[in-house]
Amino acid sequence: MVILPKLMYLFQSLPIDIPDQQFQEWDKLISRFIWQGRRPRIRYQRLQLTKIKGGVSLPCLNDYYTAAQLRPLICWCNPDYRARWKEIEGAMSDKFPIQAAIGDKDLLYNLKELGNPWICLSLKIWNKVIAQSNLKDGVKVLRWCAFDTDFLPNRWDARFKRWTSQGLTAYCTFLHKGTMNSFQNLRRQFGLDKDDFYRFLQVRHYIDQMQKRCTIVGGDNILLKVFIEAYLVGSNRKLISRIYKGLQQTKGSSMSVKQKWEQEGNFVLNEEDWENLCEIQWKTSSSSLWQEFCWKNLISCQILVSDLKCC
């Protein structure tokens, strides 16, 4: 509660690349404080898991740093967000909007050639998140149909670029609740002409092909939903906490502890029941002491049993 806000101020104010070794050093200092210099009884990564996954939601400084660096990308996608820095960065690319590069690897490479250190850092971290979260196919929903390097019709039809000025930008703007919106609704909402119907069919066919390869809206991926909501709703509230939640979604689990319970008790727990057990013990009492006691019995059972055997 004391250290994190101070670090968050630096993470947001200084767009610099922090090496992983620095985060490891900070984690060692925090771990030393938690265990009062004694040998850690529970893995540090397990403490950082969300409570529903069997952790205690100990802040992960690396993920908070990543969330702070990804925040500008989401502000790019929000058409209602106005800031001087956004105008300056947007004017750096005269061939395509910088927002169009978020889901397109080829356009990302062109942005890196601009040499802007702030943009390059955010894009570097974004590429790392795509690889770690397995979003290679899911981010295609953030491409702009007028500048998508894989969408062939935009190469000889300039009408798609006119759509961007009318609000039809990323593919997610064509969707409604994860499915392709009707031409009548798009025409009413964005002022399309009657002769745009064939172009609409081209985009719909392209999106259908993407949906066959992946879930276009990212399924339950929270991080991808934050980008989509920026386009559709223009939401800019609590961006860092929402991005952090999305990053935590892809982290590990305490399934190894569940397996040990199953071996000792000779029963089978499905994943949903295990998550309910991890979550319910935080709600059964308002006492932080009893909450911690219940969590230790649930997670640290193997350590406690081994200690009793040693005694």
C-alpha cells in the first residue's frame, strides 16, 4: 500500500525499459519483508496469484509496469480521448493511423522504424504480451479494414479509407456482441451508402474466415476486451487495474496443491470446485486473521503435514 503507488508514479511518468533483473531484485526485497528474513514457506509466484486461483493477490510489480506501458495503446484506440501527447504521436505516421498497427505485425514493424523511444517501448512490451498470452490470432480484431495488410480489397479500393472518417475503423467496430452487425445497422450508425453493400460483404467474409481460426472477440480474455471497449464504448476508467487483471488472468495456478489434496484424500476435485474452495474461505469471515488461517490450511497443507512428521 505504501510502495506500490510510488512505483506506479514512476512507471507511468518514465517510459523506460526496466530489465527483468531489477524486478527480481525488488521481489527478493518484498519476500524478505514478508517472511521477516526467514526461509519462504510458500512460493512467491503463488502468493501473487489471484484469490480465486489460490493466492493472496500480492502485487506483481512487473505486471503493473507492463500495464502502465500498455495504457497509451488503449488511449490510442479510444476516439473520445483527447491529449496533446496523443496528437504528437499520431502525427508521426503519415501512411496509416498508429492505432491500426496494434493488431498488425507488418505495420508494427513500420512504426518501429520511426525510432520514437516511447512508441517503440510500448510496442515492444505489447509484442511480448501477445506472445505470452497467446493472442496472435485474437489481436486481429484490432486491425483496421482500410489498412489491414492481409485484407486485399483495401489495396485498390480507397472507399475503405473513407469509412475510417465515419467511425468504421477496427474490425471490432463492425461487431455487435461478438457477431457481425447487419448492414442496415451499420448504415444507420455510420452513414454508409447503398453502394457500400458489396464492401460490407467483403469485410464480413474476411471476419468469418478469422472467426473460423479463432474467437474473434477474444473469448474471456480480459486484456483484449479492454481494447475492444475503448473502440466501442470509449471507456478510459481504471485502465491500469483492468489491464493488470487481464495480465493476471494468464498466470499460473495452484493445481499442484489440488493434486496433492486428491492424492491424500483419494478423491477428485474439478477445477470449478477448487476455485470455489479458494474463494469461499475469503468470504466466510471478516477477520483477516481467520482468512489467513483458512488460506494456509488450504494451500500450505503439505508443508504443515511435513513439519508435523519432522516433529
